[in-house]
Amino acid sequence: MAKVGVYVCHCGTNIAGVIDVSAVRDFAETLPDVVIARKDLFMCSDSGQEMVKKDIIDGLVDRVVVAACTPRTHEPIFRAALEKAGLNKYLFEMANIRDQGSWVHGHDHEGATEKAKKIVASAVGKARNLEPLEDKFVPVTDAALVIGGGIGGINAALELANMGHKTYLVEKRPSIGGVMAQLDKTFPTNDCSACILTPMMVEAYNHPNIETLAYSEVDDVSGYIGNFTVKIRQKQTYVDWSRCTGCGDCASKCPSKVPDEFNMGLSDRRAAYIMFPQAVPKKAVVDMDHCLNCAGREIGTLPKINEKTGRPILAPCERACPAEAINRSVAYNPEGAIKEVEVGSIVVATGYQVMDKGWFKEMAPDSPNVITALQLERIISATGPTEGKLLRPSDKEKPHTITFVSCMGSRDENFHTYCSRFCCMYMIKQARLIKEKYPDIAINMHFIDVRAAGKGYDEYYTGARKMGINFFKGKVGGLEMLSGDRLRVLAYDMESAVNIEYESDLVVLATAVELPQDATTLAQKLGLQFCGANFFRELHPKLGPVETATEGLFLAGCCQGPKDIPDTVSQAKAAAAAAAVPLSQGKVRIEPIISEVHAEVCSGCGICIPLCPYHAISMTTFADRPRAQIEMSACKGCGVCTSACPSGAIVLHGYDETQIFAQIEALTA
Amino acid sequence: MEKIGLYLGCNIPLKAPDIEQSFRKVFPVLGIEPVDLQGASCCPSWGTAPSFDLNTWCAISSRNITIAEDLGVDIMTGCNSCFGILSEAKHFLNDGERRKVVNAQLKAIGREFKGTSDIYHISHVLHHKVGVQKIRESLKYSLDGLKITVQPGCHSLWPTDVFKITEANPYNPTILRELCEATGATVPHYSRLEGCCGMGGMRSTDVEKSLKLFRDKLISMKEEGNPDMIVTTCSSCYLQFDMSQPILKERGLIDFEPIPTFYYTQLLALAMGFDPGQVAAISQIDRRSLISEIQSEKRLIKEVA
Amino acid sequence: MLITQEKINEAVSTIIEYGGRGILNCVQCGACSAICPGVRAGFPLLCRSLIRHLLNGELEEIIEDSSSWACQACCRCTEVCPRGVRPQEVVFAFRRYQGNQLAFSTSSVTSQMNLFETGHAVYVDPKEARSKVGLPEKTPTSAFDEQAKQEIQTLINNSPMGQLGLF
């Protein structure tokens, strides 16, 4: 006979404010096999835990039910208490009468109390039937993968590498650097973005523990914490990077023009190109989608021979390359190459994109002088399309009036309801940089409100007012196109409650931060979930900001939600620290609450195999017949196989049939 | 020939019947048979039932719609306000609860709203159902060389979520421009294209404020387009342009002659060769010389055998 | 100005009852007022500012203001509103509140009478103009259709408008 102890928690007024805790305790006492029922103000406090431990040590109880909050946060604490008192920690069950009781039924005290009794009865029913289980451990591959080579990914990789862990840094573009590489200067100190970023890019690229895989994408991930197998597709560059010196001669000879992504479409690049001057690695790629195959030089074909000279006729890019890194006769595989790596943990730092201006129909998106803030960043950047000269796109003339519009697609039910968090600050930064250089330009900034919460941020904002930048509270409602590609701004001044109209030469839209399209594909490969705002979901918004629901998978930077550079770097370092834990421990614990096949009962039908979301089930031979078997380190204990097995051959430890039926019985009594 | 219910409203049949006549002339040529909605009333306009009770608005609007439903036809209207009112009401009646309440009101007059007829603006029918190609082919006179400034009017632009047909970008509308270009005329852009003319409730509440708004729009049209005429597909805008330009002129608030203004189908009817005495007969601004210019012999398009 | 929760509650619930369902979505961004033709023409209480006054609990204090009657219902505010407020519906809800308190201009009374008597808010005798342009003197509308007029009158009489004492 089990000896069950029930401990009901007040949780201050969280539970006791709604539920009659004494009544629940009294009820618990009447349940079968319950030998002790107690209550406490905070069961998770030391005194609460001591109470449980004492009862175990005194031999009064051998099964423990705590009726309190959620096992997600508190189960580990009580399991540890059981362990300390010498009882198998899996002989513990939690009854969540807070989240599923007092919090959701705050208006109905009586009903909530009755529901709490049911929940406790169910937990006791299960506890009576609990069996001791043992933790299992598997060894860990001491290596990490960081996906995304922006400022977040670079920092995470450097942290991991400096801790001594081999780290693969995967970047889909030809160079690492991310959005930060596109920025001119950074707030609130106005230091040059490239000046602080480039050394870090170089450091990461040259780090003995970091293997940078640029122009590469994660193709497939399998395995589990400690032992992930990752297939990385190294996209075809059509340039032999072992020879390429990054001189750029190929690009200067390539005739095919393509809108330059790095300059946000404000200028052209060539089909053969180096992403930007400070690219790391500084290597050329040929963008085959836009390659003209000059001289009929299709990849993998032999060149025509000039009849007069007898020499082969080469394409301009290969002729230009002094390092002989371009040879179009090579039959390159357009699919690139697959590199398979084993890692123990993964940090996802895939970043963000900003919305295109085309979404905002009221903002004259057809006008060349309506641009996104990231486009302005390129215009004022020394490596940008105008080499840092502030010239508006339509006529390459200096603007006399510039308008900044905040919250385009952010805080907007038609697009994204969240605040993109760093637009206010970068707009103020851009305005300040322009005003410093060109005091004669009138700058009008329109905000719903200025959000300058950060170290030194509000001072930066008020400083902008002192510089003579004009701030208006009120969202711009529209733009009208005037001749000469000027724009009439239809705005509002909330403080004086009048509408305002003026003509502007350049309008800058702070468009919302969002996940790029390809993030969805990556999420499917990694098993990442999305939050309501459509960013990757962290394990817990406060206490698990870098962890995910999948153990061993961590998040950093804007893929988890909009954040500026300081916050991204902080989160990246935090994610690296968390990702290093299993690597430094050398082994990971596998919870025994997983499924197991009773081979003698299994009929070998195989129904369970495709159902398993974790690919943990395979076929084996048992007594000369095919049988399912579950890889314990891959099983997450979801129970899908258990419920689907027609022979009832799969048991989910910690949720076996007797336990579940006991719960149902208690709930339906 | 496709039959579509012709919802007239108030201003067109009572104050500007030449516009009504232009509908009746133009549509059959373009393969559309306008069907009278016998006994239709005011939509009801914004200043009436919509200003007092939402369900009464919906009841009167849906009564009008049921007339078309009974005939098994969709509705087209040449008045932007009517288009807005009927579209909004139909949208409100997507709410099952409201539909129940409104149908209870309609029961007293032996009607039931079913929601089977769609609401179109006349410009939508011309642009989407007829198409500019067919319009081009139906012309007798070409407007080549003439400059038109267009006034689409608010209620055919917003709110897009209640309309059956919308502009690709309602802030930069192109439907009326393309319809006018089909006549051979050129249609220059002007910055206040999507702006309000100041007619309607604003004019009846404070005519001075209305005229101020109207003047800004008119100046933008004149300075940026210098048109031979203004063309609109809103009967309210039409009245404002025809009525208020002479006032501004008289008060010395504009230094140019009032610009002749047509409802689009009037212009189309003239270009098709219909009698101006029937299709463009009532206006305060003198349009006679422009009408003669439009229907001049040199503009005749040679028949294609 | 004294703010009380009771007055705020009353103003908000009145507006919601009269059809301004989105009023509490408003974050006072001002986009509506930036493009409102009425605000541009100088009417003080439209779009954002009207909503602000209502959210301060003002109803009676602003009942005589004619701004709401100048709303063109162009609905551009609804199109640009980032929060789904549908400001025009709030303006019209306030107008309905005013209308039901008989706080509106006498010129507006004429339109109601016209609607009740002819089915047309705007009514002028069209016979001469119509025959001039070659149309039948009588319109195919309610103006010359007794049954239609009766139907309109029934609908109005059975509605809150019938209680206004105008007809």
C-alpha cells in the first residue's frame, strides 16, 4: 500500500485568494491511501520543502502530491527535495490548482475549490500507482552550431569558441556581418558600425575554434540535445574560394546588373560580385540566376576556340580573374555540397528583415523619394550607393526637407501589433547624423510617441531636440505626390490638435521588423515554434529567454523578437552560455518519462514509426521477427506512439495505463 | 446583354437627370442593360437615418437592395454616397444578429434581405465588366489632345473592406483615369487627386469651410494639370464642382474661369455622339463650346470596316 | 476639467451602443486626423480629438458642437487607422447620440422630413428638368410610388427615428 502525502499550497493569495485551501486539504485527507494532508503559505519555500522532507525521513509518506502551481517551474524543486530525503524523485506528482484553478476561475470561488479537489484527487490517484524511475545519461558531442552570422551569431560563436568549444558558424549570404554591416553609425554613441563590427567579423573568421561556413544554409537537423546531426548545404559559389583573393576584378568585368541587396536595391551589383568592401570572407560568388553566360560559357562546357588565335574564348569574369579562381569549364554542381557535422547544441541567430515600403499604400510607395530607414542607412554610409553623400534617389540632389515617419507596420493591427523597439532610436540617430553634417536641412520627425528606454537613450533623444530637429507627436496619415518627385506630407500635431501639411524632398519610413520568409522553413527543420508575434518562441518569456521547447536549441537576437544591438549581443552571450552547459558537462540527462516497447507484445506493424515527431522509433529484430524499438535519447515522452499502438505494446513511463485510468476514475467519481 | 439594376439615388434623377439619361444611352451600347429598381428610395444618405439609428439605416438600405434581389440582378449606382451607404449597410448585414433584427423590421413591409445582390459603382461596371477596350471601340469622337483632370471621390475609395471592387491603391486611384484615357484624352496627375471636394455634410454644416477645402483641391487641379475639363464619377462631387467654382470666381478667390465639369458617362455619351441636349444639358458652368469641340467633325473617328 | 470614471464609462458605453464599437482600440496616434478632410477644414471635434474628449467622459459638454455633422463619412480614417477603431463609426455614433438628443441643425430636419414624405433626402420637383432631357417626367423611384412611400414610412415609424417627434 502506498503512503501518499498531500501538501496544499496557498501561494500567498494566488491560490488562497480564490480557493478554500483548508477545504481542499480536508478533502485530500479522505482520499484512499492518503496518510497525511497538510497546507502551507508557500510550499516552495524552505519551510514547505522541509515539511515534505521530514515526513519522508520520518517514514510517514512514500508518495508525494503537491497541490500548487505548474510543474514547468516548480516540479524540479520538489523532485530535488524528495531526492534529498532519500525517496526516488519520480514518486512525485503535482496538482496545478493555481494556473488551472484560481487563476482561470477567479470569479467563482466555490467552483474553483471544487475543481481543485478534483485535480488533487486525480493527482493522488496517479501518485498511488507511481513507480520509481531512474535518470539516464548520454554522452555529448563537444561542438556547437550557430546559425546566422550577424552581430548576434558572431558574438555567440565567439563566446562558445573562447570557452574552448568547436563552433560552426553558418551564414546564408556570402559574408558574415548581417544587418549591422549595412549600418552607418550606431546609437547612442554614434560609433561607426563597420569600425566596431569588422574586427569582430575577422576575429570570428580567424578563430581556431570557429569554422565559418559562409554562403551556406542548414539543410537538415536530426538528433537531440548533446548529439545533433546537421546537414549544411554549402551553396555553389562558382568561384574556387581556395584561390579567390577578393580582388573584385571579376565583378568589374561582369556585364550583368542586378539590384544590390546590400544597398537595399538603391544601386546595382554584378552577377559576379563581392558582397561589400569589408566582407568576411572576402570572396566572390557568381549569382547564376543572373549570370548571362557570356561567350556561351555555360558552366561545365568547354570554351569555343578562336579560329585565328587558336586560343579559347573565355567569359569576362574568368579572363579577369588573376588568381584563376573562375573556371567555367568545371562541371560545378548547382546544388553545392553537403557538409555533415555533429554538434551538442545549436544557437539560432537568424535575424530579421524590415518590411518593404510597398505595403504602405497611403505612403506613396511609387515615389522614388519614399525610402525605408535601412535604405537611408545605405545612402548615408560611406560604402553605400552615393558613397555617403546625402542625395535623394530620384535626381541625386541634396534634399532640403526630410521627413521621418515612425511605426510603419508596427503597432498596427493590419500588419504587426508589436512595437519594433529600436526604430525610434535609429530614426533619431539618422536625424542627428544628418543634422550634424548638414545643419541647413530641415528634419521633421513624426512619432506616435518616442520610445527611448535604454542606457543613454533618452539623453540622446533630448539632445536631438536641442540640435534643432523638429519632433511632432502624431502619426503621418498619408503622402501626396507632387511634381519634381516631391511629397506633400499629411500629418498631425497632437499637442495643438491641428493637422499639418508641408512639402518634403525625402520621406523615410521606419518599417516594421519581422522574420524573413525563409525563417519558416528553418523553423520546420529545427522544430522551432512561433510566438503570437510570429517570431521564434522562447521557452519562457521571462525565465527562459534564450532556451526553446527543444532542449539543446537556443535563440539569440531578432529572430526571437525585435531588439537593438546591445540587447542582441547580451542575448547572444547568454545563449552561448546556455548552449555551453551540455558541452562542458560532457553528458546530458535523459528524463525517464519516455516510451518503451515491450518487444514480446509488439506485432511489428510499424504504425508508430511515422507518427513519432522525433524520429525516435525504428525497426529491429527480436526473436527473429521485426519489432519496433525506441531510441531513448531521442524520445521526448509525448506519448503519441503509446496511444496509437494497436497491441498496447508501448508503455510511457510516468504515464502508464494504471496511472492514467486512476486519474480518469478520480476525475469522474 | 447583362442586366444590372440601376440604382438612381436622389441627386441624379431629381437634380441632374441628364446624368441619368447618359446612363440610359451609354450602357446599352456597351452591352449592359440597366434595369429600373421601381420604388427605390434614398440610400438613405449620411445625414438621414445613418445619423440617428444604425438599424434604420440598414433597413432602408436593405429595402433598396431587396428590390434588386427580387429581380435577380446586381446593383450599380452613379452616386458615390449611395455606393458607400449601400456597401456599408450590406457589410453590416453580414453580422447575423443585425441581419435578424433588420429582417424583423423588413417583415412589416413584406420584405426580406438575403444578400444575393452585389453593389457596384458605375465606374466599376465600366472598368471591370465593360473594359476600356470596349469603351474605346464604341466612340464616335476622339478626345485626343484634350486634357482631363479627374475627381474619383471619396466613397468609391474607402473603406476598402466593404466594397466588392476596390482600387489597387485607393490613395492613388487609377480606374477613372484609365476610363478617361480610353477616350483619347490625356489625364495628368495632380497631388490632391484622392482629396475630398468638401461637398456633403461639410458643405451643409459650414459652407465657408467646405469652400476652403474645395479651393485647395481646385487650385491643385488647375496648377498641376491645367485641364480642359474636370471629369468625375461622383454625382455629389459633380454638383460641388459645377456649383462652387462660379462662387469662388465671383468672390475673386480664383483667377481663372470655372473649368467645365462632366460626369464621366456624360462625356462618354458625348463622345459616342449622343445629343448634348439630353445627356449634358444642365450645368451652371457654360460647357457649350467644349461640347462643340468634343463633337466637332475633325474628331470623328473613321469607321473601321 | 474634472475626470470621473462614471462619466468615462457612460461616454464609452453610449458610443459603443450607437455603433462606435472600436473606440477603446484607439491609441491616439492621430493618423485619422492627419487625413480627415473635416479636421483639415477646421472642424475641431472629429477623429482623434473627438475620441479623446469622449475618452475623457465628455458627452454633454460637447453635445452642441457641429463638427460631427460635417463628417463626410469618406472613411479614409477607417482605411488608415492602424488599430481597427473605424473612427468614422465613432464620429457617427456621437452624431447619433446628438441626433437622438435633438442636438442638430434645423436644416437637417428638412432632410428627415423629405425622406419621410418622398423617400428622398433631397427632393426637388424634377418634372421640368426630366422632360427637358427626354426622360419621363416621373422618376421610377419612391417619389412617385405610393406603396414605396408607405414602406419607407412604416420603416421609419417603427424605428427610434419615429420617436423623435419630427414626422
